[in-house]
Amino acid sequence: MDYRERFLQCMDFKAVDRAPYWWFGAWTSTLDRWRNEGLPSDVHPGRYFAFDRRENLPINFGMVPAFDRVLVSEDANSRTIVNNRGVKLKELTERTETSMPQFLEFPVKTRKDFLEMKKRYDPASPVRFTPWWEDDVKALEDRNYPIAIYGGTDLGFLGPVRGWTGLRALMMLFHTDPGLVHEMMDFLAGFFVGLVEKIVENVTPDYFVFWEDMAYKTGPLISPKMFEEFMVPCYRKVIDVLKEAGIGTVMVDSDGNINSLIPLWLKAGVNTVYPLEVQAGMDPVTLRKEYGKRLRLIGGIDKRSLTKGRQAIEEEVMAKVPYLVRKGGYIPAPDHSVPPDVPLGNFRHYTELIRETAAGQF
């Protein structure tokens, strides 16, 4: 069974030779540590750990053109910049990966700003596709690995709009100018539909990913009622096009506790959630028992266990993976990128254990 067959069968709750082997990558500082601990510097980490191949189509869902990056000021420890998304922020000159910047100003403050922003989201912009797009996708016809429509932080509704306005301003707009929020999210839905329709003229991807990151450890950033009013109709517009094109697996990537939103994502047509952040209260075993075959699951292996040694890793994996793999519709993976406090030996043990427990369950 090849990578693509295995993924499609797994997501359809059908028998597979083993569960797919996935991860969400590791921090740069994690890889630096691992290389000091024996990870070969001339081998791609994904190949070293033998994770299954999967690819994202090279589509630009972002701003065209992007903003010019501008250095506003700097001192011995920090710098203030305007980044390529038009956001003014202050960041440390060192440890930028392990620290959050201070967000100072966002590009959309008024409806007029939004109308200017819309000009950067023309789905017909030629640079959104590779120069020889039709030829490139022909090479995918006989692929043995799954491909995705994945736009990172540009492909969602609350996520991208928050990037335009800032979180605090967006939370206020839901109450002070809900019409503008509807307008921004509806615009994005139309933009995504335009790009998806162009994509599926030439190739049928195997899955589609929305990005939201719209929850903290105790719950979502907006209420389920607001989610249903503002976001569910937008999801449906895009997912109707995906279904018509034959794309059956629709994922959403959100950290935090998303338990209260899952029924609404299912209502909108999203059928797969990840990374299932354990420290925020997400439990893949509980979700499988509650939703059965309505919901596909990816992740849910507590990354904190990977810091604690072999026994903790074994307890975490054995409490979840055998049951979930046996039920189907599940891909085991850590619940986020692997952080730098995970030793290489611990992660090796984790990958070896996954191979033992994710194979032979069918």
C-alpha cells in the first residue's frame, strides 16, 4: 500500500496495512539540538524518521503584492518592523522563535482600509500559480502520495481577518460593526472559491486544510453562536465546491480547546480536526467515542510526554494509539511541532513505538 492509498483508506475508515506516519515538524532550535545529539546534518529529518510523504500544492493564497518589509527602529535587544503582512511589531533580535512579538499596529482599521486590502486578493493573479502550472500538475497524475490544498495562515476566516485587524480590534468589531466582519469573511470565501475552482480544473487534491488557531486552553475566541452566524456559511461556500470536485477530506488546524466548535465544523462540512492539543483539554479517545466515524482525527499525542523519558512516552502512546488506530480514521502525531526540550533519543523512541503500535491493528 503506497502513501496515498494508505491515507485515503485511513480517512475513509477502511482497512490499511498501518496508520500513516505523520508529524508537524520541529522547531529550528529543536533540530539544532538534535544535530548536536547525533541527527545527521545531511539528511532531511522527515526522511531520517521515515515519515510518510505528503505534499502541499504550490499555491499562493496570501497578499499579492505583499507589503514591503520596513525596519522602523532597533536597539541592542529588539527591533521594530513592518512585516510583509503590513503589521507593525516589536520583536527580540535573538530568540525570536521562542518568544512572541509585541504587535503594535495592523493594516485594517476601517472599511476603507479593508477595501484597499481587497486589491491584494485577486484570485486571477498569475503569480498565485507556478509559471508552468498545467505541466506541473500533470506530473501528479500518477503520484503515490497525498497532496493538499493548504494555504497556511492565509486559508481560513477568523485567522486571516485577525491578521488584518489584530485580535482585540476584531473582537470589538463583532459587536460594533458586525456587517464589516461579515463582509471581510464573505470576501475571503469568494476569493478561496475562485482559487479552488482554478485548481480543480487541472488536478484533484486529496484533502483541503483550513487554518484558524482560534482557541485558548479553555475554549474558543468567539462563542459557538457567533461562529455559526459568521463562519459556518463561509465554510459551506468553499466546501460545496470541494465536494463537487471530489475532495472528501476537509481539515481544520486549530490549537486550543475546540470541543465546543466541533459540532459546528461538522455542520459546515469540515470532517477532520488537528492537532488536538492535549494541554488544552483535547482528548482524541473521547472524541472518537463521541463522534464515531463522523470525525477524522490527527495528532493528540501530548508533546510534553516526549520530554519525560521512555516510560512517559510509552504510557501516552499506549493509552491512545492502539485503540484509535483500530477504530480507523486516525493518524497519530504529536500535538504540535516538537519543541527544543525533547531529546533526540526520546523522539527516536516515540517513532519506534508508533511503528510497533500503528501496524498490524487491522
